Amino acid sequence: MVSNFIAFMRYFILLLVSIVLASCGNAPQEGNSDVSRKSWEQITADAKGQTLTMMMWQGDPLINKYMTDFVVPQLKSKYDIQLNIVGGQGNAVVSALMSEMEAGKEKSELDMMWINGETFFQLREIQALHGPFVEQLPNNKFLNWENEFISTDFQQPVNGMECPWGNVQMAWIYDSTRVQQPPMNMAELAQWVKANPGKFTIPNEFTGMTLLKAWLIELSGSKDGLKGPFNEGQYKELSTKLWAYINDLKPYMWNEGKSFPAGVSQLHQLLVSGEVAFSLSNNDAEVDNKILQGIFPKTFKAYVPSGGTIQNSHYLGIVNRSAHKEAAMVVCNFMISPEAQFEKMKPDVWGDATVLNIEKLEGDWKEKFNNIPGRVNAPKRTVIQQYALMEPAAEYMIRLFEEFRTQVIEK
């Protein structure tokens, strides 16, 4: 059933693309080839005075503040570019661009977006991304392309089609006054959940599915267990074990497994209220952010189980039908500048790990990055890197979303 659904969606997307491309003829889109031939001086000159729209997830006040109070005014003062930000992520981005293509709109209302993984995969399927463009950015020379967690996105080579922006690893958050020895693998977690009924749950959204991907990898017995293209036979074997594991714990979960939090913010609230003992974050530094905001108490800590968690990067994409590609490229170049990356990496600003190779930085920037205030309750990157797991192919996420509903929620 699920395989048929995915096959149908792929067929539908490809059919839509073929119809749209046929209606447009074989001529290149206006400005798409021109911008790739422009010098950086021409691009910055043409970007001056432009107003563009970026779609991004807006679920974190600190991230929103970084964008509105730092990025937006810096772009205006340095480059005379007005960046407008609208809320949306994942399917909202894909649906908006597909609707425009279906309607035959020559220019998109969106110019750029915050993406990774599944969305990157889907946008490439419908040919909605401009690129490759990253090599044209002057600050590309600082990017840490040697790091496979940056150069690869859900097993897909980036190949200049999206610009790295930040790097994170999933962490578990807990109250150290209530949990002295947090479980370090799936076997220990099962024992803990059964001994502490009602204190554990899984959010039914991106973060929860990222946890399930790590569990699939743990069940495979190897950190590289899901490396490479999607493998149907392997997925069926591992997911059968995964659903059996979760359903065995389901009666002992929060609300007896009758419902699951709709988002990680709800899970955070359950942790704060004491209803559950663990929350999750795709940002390994978030616990310090939330303590600084007064949302979490100072007794909350974060850790990474020895079984490993997913580490991935997030990116900036430019819409193929954008009328403001020059401005979008200038925005991307600023976002990966040492200045912007340093500000974003501060624990009291965002705490998002940099995608730059610090050894390549010029002037006193290397010293500045090396002297950013250390983490307090968040785990040190040097400690958790050994437990970092590569994102598997995008199809695994698609399947987990659907089958978590059919194999767990509806059981």
C-alpha cells in the first residue's frame, strides 16, 4: 500500500513536471542562465535595491530573532537588500512551488527557502531549484566540504544545488534531578520505559521520525547500516523489528500510547510539566538556549545515547523561477560569512554549529570561533561526534512517516 502510494506520488510529480516543461517549451527560463555567467561584482550590483522573500520554519523565538534583528538589518545596510520572511517548511514549500508551476506562473512569489533532506529531494524531483550556484559565492572557499555531513544531504550529493547553513545533531533532553542515569541504547530504554510507565513518548513529526531513523540504524547493527540508496528489502526487515519494539512499549508510553505529541514544542512542555522524563531536539545545543530563555530550568541536561543519533546539515535553496536570484545569492553568501556564522553559533543567539572550516578562516576569525563561550548543559561536540549517524536516503523518512501512522498510531 505504502509502496504504491510513493510510486504514485513520484509518477504524479514527474507527470506534472513534464506537462509544465512542455508548456514552457525548451527555452531556458529568463535570467536562469544569465546569472550563472555573471561576475560577483555584477551580481552584487544587480542585487542592490531588490526585495526578496524567504520561506522558513519559524518555530523557535531565538532563530526568528537572529533573522529579524541581525540578518535582515545587516543585509539592508551592507547590500541594500530587503529580505522578507514568511513561515513554512517541507511540504508547504513543495506544495507552493508545485501550485505555481501547475498554474504556469513564470515568476515565483518565493525566492529562497530553508531546506534539507526530504525537501531537497522533492524540490529536485520537480526541478524547482536554481543551481548549481554555490561555487559562485566568494565565501564558498570557507565551507567545510571535506565534512561528509555537510557535502551530503540524506545520501544526496549537494553538488552546489543548495548552500550549507548550519549543522546539528539530535540530542535527548532530561531533568537531571529526576533521571540520574539516562538510557544509552534501545535495550536500556525499553527497560526504563517499562519501569517508569507514562514517562516516555515520541513526537509524530520530523524530530520523532529522525529518532526512528537512528533506531533503524541501531537495529541494523552498524553505523553504516543504511548507507547508500534506499533498500526496500532491508527497510522491510528493519522496520518490522522497529514497529514490534515500539508497539511493545506502547502501553507503557505517555497517555498509554493512545496519542502522540504533534510537535517537539509540545514534547518540551510535557517535559517541563513533569509528565514525561525526556524530550528531543534536532539541535544539540538547544538545551542551553532554552535555559537562557527561562523555558527550561537549569537542572535540564542533554546527551547523546551510545547507539547514536542523526547528525545533518541544513541548507539554503534558491527557487528556479525567482526573479531575484542575484539578491538570493548575496543573501546566501552573507549567511555563510564568518560574521554571520559566528553570530549564529553563540549559545545565547542560536547555538547552531558552523558549516565553515575554521582552519580556513582569515584574520582573527579563527581565534574568535575557538573562543566562543562553551556549552554548559549541552554535550560537547567533540564528545558526541563519535555517535553521529549519517542521514539515510530520503525515502526512509517518507516511509517512516506513513508507517508510524499505520503500524503504531492506528494499531
